[in-house]
Amino acid sequence: MNNLFIIILFVVVTIIYVQFLFINKKMTKYEIIQANNPDKDSFENLLKKKQVSVFTNILKTTNIDINSSNTEELKNTFYEHFKYYHIPLTFTYKFKLENEAKDSYKPIIRVTSYRFINVIVKGTKKIVIFNTQQEPNLYITNGISSLDFWNVDKQAYPKYLNLKYIEIILKENNMIYIPFGWWYSEYNLEDTVSISSFSESVFSFCLKNNI
């Protein structure tokens, strides 16, 4: 009986340790994975590579009327639809539907959710993405970047010139996955409706390193 307990404990500890290593493994490749509306298995396999990924025609196979005047019903419909993209063994999930005006933008933000995806329902936006190696050039204090990427004062922020990043234009029915720990900023080229989805698995919720 004691031997069985030890074996079970060893297996459990091994699984947890392997998950910890994988969850906190940092990938820094500036390569973009692209796929057209993949099935669930293909989608999960692509995200395991922990690289920025762009998916097209995400909403074209649905019956969602994006012009519906019933905002609450529309939000609920989207909420149900995007459960498809949840991380396996989902433990927590947040969902945000945003209407953003042309020429509006967001500050530089760190991805703190283990699975973060952003979907363009209507409009066009530009996204710039920075891997974790760029943190010394992002003027981060207490987890917040003070750098205004879209109106940068190059004299006040000289390290801006050292930044390496990727820039992506997202259009209607496009979805982007940005890896955990990376940084990004958005600029809306048109009036835009977008969805952000944040999900955590049982393992990522407990094991990810937020530093």
C-alpha cells in the first residue's frame, strides 16, 4: 500500500513539474503562425508552440448577426461561441466585447492571462507586439510601461529606438493569439468592434509565474 502511494505521488509530482516547466517556458521567436479557421485539435496544437498566431475567417461559419441592436443578446451569443477557444481544463474565463473609435489606442499592456485571444468583429486595427526580451526598452515600473508607442517622445524615451517588435494589421473575422508574458499595444484604424477572451486552465492558474 505504501509503495502504491509513493508511485501515485511520484506520478502526480512529475505531471505538475512538467506542466510548470511548459507553462513558464519563454518563447521569443518573432515568427507568426497563420491558419484559416482551424478545427479544435489543430488550433490547440498551434497554440502549444507559444508563438504569435493569426487566424482568419473565424466568424464566417457562424450565424451571429453583428449588426443586431440587442447588445446584451449579441454579447451572450459571442460569449457562448468563444468557449470553443478556451484552454483545455478551463478554470477561469473572462470575456470582453468592446466598441472602439477610429484613431483610439491602448497603452502597452502585458499579457497576464495564460490564453489571450483578440478577435475583430468589425473594423480594422493595428497591433504591435513585443517579446519579453524587449522589457528593458519598454520603461516598465511596477508592471506598467510608461512608453506611449503611438506618440513617443524620443528624447525622453531614447531606448524606444532599440525596440524590436512585430506589427500586424487585423481585419474583420481575424483573430490573434499573443503568448503569456508578451507585451502589445493596439491602434484602431477604423471604428472597431472587438472581442477579448482570457482563459486559464487548472494548471496555468496555479503554476504560472506572473513576474
